[in-house]
Amino acid sequence: MLSKIWSAATLGIDAVRIVVEVHAAGAKLPGFNMVGLPDTAVRESYARVRSALANCGFTWPHKYVTINLSPADVRKEGSGFDLPIAIGILRASDVISDHELRGRLFVGELSLDGAVSPVRGALSISSFASREPDLRELLVPAANAREAAAVRGVRVIGVPSLPALLDHLRGESPIDAAVPDETDSAPRAEDAADYSDVRGQAYAKRALEVAAAGAHNILMIGPPGSGKTMLARRMPTILPGLSLDESIETTKIHSVAGVLRPGSGLVRERPFRAPHHTISNAGLVGGGSTPRPGEVSLAHNGVLFLDELSEFRRDVLEVMRQPLEDGHVTISRALRSLSFPARFTLAAALNPCPCGFFNDPRHQCDCGEFQISRYLAKISGPLLDRIDIQIEVPALAPQEIVATAPAEASAAIRERVDAARTIQRARFRRHAIEANGDMSTRHLRRFCELDRECVKRLDEAIERLGLSARAYDRVLKVARTIADLGGSARIEPGHLSEAIQYRALDRAYFRSS
């Protein structure tokens, strides 16, 4: 008896169809064999499926069972093939018929008692299933039902257990289809992070507003306790809301990586990722024998915060240069190459010297000039050139610490950011970019024209600060965003001056240290 069950596997953040072929043939001695490039987790499905069937009142066929996972050249990994394998065994034992399986795709892990446990990549599989015209139902673990139902055009059934699935297939006790989550956004808690919590630091807040408005990377330099981490953690609250497409793409990445909470629907808020400085190359940009998304991909459409930037290994920071430029990560292996989206806003924090108190009037800095230079040299020039905004965040003055006047809330800042992004979307509607931070040299020539006064001011800055060609471009991008925030069609000298002030590491203040 041969049965063919539809299933699916994820490759990167997308999915492909896998056909689970089960052949049970008479033999003198019963046995089991699995082919089709299964990994260890898939091979172990034999024990899980056999125990689940026994505990649900079914018997394993007293035959030689061969299971083929087709296509054979795609490596299969994970535990999501337990359910289709169990269904294939039941079909080979004539417990269910071909008619009950036609047009249905199965994904799920089986517990030993027959319960169906959640799997990774349910949204990617659902997105694939919605494009299959001959598919009428997608059967996933109940914990993945809300996630999978976010994709329109496919009927999603959340399966709690193997017996419940059989009752559904036979029509004895049908399971209701999962309903898409219509909630636009999760309700905001009263104690959620907000810029109204941050005292003082008006200059830093302004720089973060500019960074959010133009999708610019930002580096904050200041002594310990000045509020750099507090400021960065609130940056997602002033970014524009996720569109439906962005939400689906972000959820796919989190689902494939296994960081999506079981039972949750789409990711509705922009991600904020803050990896520790001991992270490896693979942890930051992704990798492994079976490639998984790294932190740069988990921060896609959100913020990646690197605290104590100089403490990260230099080779780890250098591998981040490519995703900062291209917006994606490509991981090559012997059999295939996978690409993960990685378009994020980089926010980083850095002490001005090893002790952290250089130029702090209230603390004595014990670092020598050579120590400070070596400390700052841990971050390469090419990486710094990819950071549009570099600002100083000084320690708070006593009057700022004890101030009780409420600061501006994130919602007010976000309104200005949304208005600036609207201008940019209209500007780039015929181009493959959405924000000023993504502009190429060709875009700069077209959208960042300068008058004579602006050219003169920029030439003086280049001569005084020694800006590289890439830093020159960064200044123009930031100036364009500042103009958008002010509702100006042209870049004015004041916009350019503010943008130049956001190049702290280019100024003599730091070079002389």
C-alpha cells in the first residue's frame, strides 16, 4: 500500500512543498527505513509517531515501512513531518481513505500521547499554501493557527490532537477554521516605554527623531548613566507603524527563527533587538549548518541596538557592513544559498573612553591619549561611515535630574516622523526605496540639490573635518531628512549645519583625544 501526503518545509523565510510517501509492504520481518535527506529530528519521528499511534489506540503495521520525503535533494529538518508521517501510516493501514486526504496539507509535531505541538515557520507555510490552487485546507498545530490564518486565501485548521484530526477528516466532528486576527495593533500598556519618561537630553531626542524620520543609523557617545540605553529602547515608539506586508514579513522571520510565542498572531510592533557583546558572527548575521536568521534579520523593519559598541569583537562588527548596505544577508552552503531580509535601523552606544568619563566635568578621566585612540580605533572607519548620525550624549545636569515637568511624549514625535515619511514615500514613489537613508549617489544628485551658500558651508566642513566621500553623502541624506521634518522642499543652510553637527567622531573634539 502506497500513500502520498502533502506537507511543507521552510527554506529561508519561504516554504516549499514536500510529499511524504509511505509504502507498507509485506515482509518476513517488519522494519522501517526513511530516505530523502532527513536530519536527526526527522529520523527520530519514527519513535514519536509509533508511540503516539499506540497511545491513541492504533497499531503500527506489521510490515516493512519505507518513507520517502520528496523532493530528495532538499534537506528536511525539524519535527513538523510527524503529523504527515502518522497520517501516511494510517492511510497505509486503511484507517482513512484517499478522499479524506485530497487537497489537504499537514504540518505538526506529535507528542507521545498524540497531542499536536507547535512548529516553526507556520506563516511561511501558510503563505506558500495560499498560492496552491489545488489546496483546500492547511492543517497545522492549534498553537500555530492564528499565525497561519493571517494569510488570506487559505483555510487553516488548528489541530489539537491526532484523534481530533481523524474526527475532522471523517466529518464526524469538524474543526472550525481559524479566524484571521483583525486587530490593527496591540493595546498599549500604561507603563510602556515612552520618551516622556526621559528627562533632559533634548539634543539626543532630536537626533533620534531625525534618525527615525529618515531611517538613518545612529551612534550615541556618552558617559555611563547618561541615558543612552534608555533613549535607544524607546526608538521603536516613534517609528511609523508596520504595514500589513511588513508585519507578515517580520512574522515570517520570527516564526522561522523560533522566537514567535505559540498562539500569537502577526507581529504588530516594530522589533527591538539588543544582543550581548559576546555574540558570534553566526548569532549576529545568521548561519549554522541549517541556516537560521541572525539578530540583524530578527531586527528587520525595526531597531538593532548594540550597547557598548567597542566591546563587540571587530570581526563580528565587520560582517554587519554588508547587511547595512544591502538590506539582506546571504548565507551560502554546499547545497544552496539562502537570503534573509535585514533592513533595520542601527542604534549603537559607546563610551568616549575606556573609563567612560572623558570630557565629563564631574568625573576625572584617567585614560591617556593613546588609550583613548586605541579604544575608538576598535571600530573601523568603514563601519562608522555607514552610521549617518553620531552624537554626544552628556551626563545630565542636576537640575535636569530633579526636573518634574513632563517631557514630550513619543506620540507627538511620531506624528512628525510619520509626516516626514509621507513626504519621502511620495518623493520615491517611482524608485525602489522608501526613505532618505536608502538613497544612492544617483538619488542624492537628484533630490539633494544645494544652493551656493550650502555648497560653501559643506566645502568648509569637508576641509575642517576631513569628511570621506561616504560621510559627505551621509551629511546630505541627514540634511534632506531635516528639511522634510521642517516641511521644506529645499535643503537650507540651517538644515545642513544641523546635519554636520551630527558627525561627532569627525569633529576635532574627538580627534584631539
